[in-house]
Amino acid sequence: GRIFEATLCGAMLMDADNDQTKKWFNPGEHYISFTSEEDLVMKVKYYLNNEAERNAIAQAGWLKTSTSYTSRNFWRTVLRKAGVC
């Protein structure tokens, strides 16, 4: 759930490369993945110096979360799977 909290706060999410986050977001579009401590440091430095790009990714992550992963969508999916709607 922390990935959703971070994006809904308007932060640019950075997460270790993993299949779980990729299920919800597209790397490089909605968040930035990293593969090692060195990769993380390099990307942190890059995005601190590239504010417009950082803000665009943060905005894309916020938009994806706020439109796709809402409580309304969650309960609609649950009720549909339960055969209620």
C-alpha cells in the first residue's frame, strides 16, 4: 500500500525493481525502479537535477493512482467478482 500512498502524496515513487510494483505501474512512466544501491544513488542525483522530468513522473503516478486505484473501483471489482453487480 505504500506505493499508492507515495504517489497520492504527489511524490515521485522510486522502488527496487520487482514484479509487484510493475503489476500496478509502468516503470519510467509512473515511477522509477532501481536495481542496486549504486543505481539508486545515480537516479536520485539525476532526478534532483531534472525537476521537470521528476515532476512529470510524479504527476503520472498520481494520476494513475487517483483514477485507477480508488475505493470505488476496488469495491466495484469485489462486488463484480462476488456476482453482486
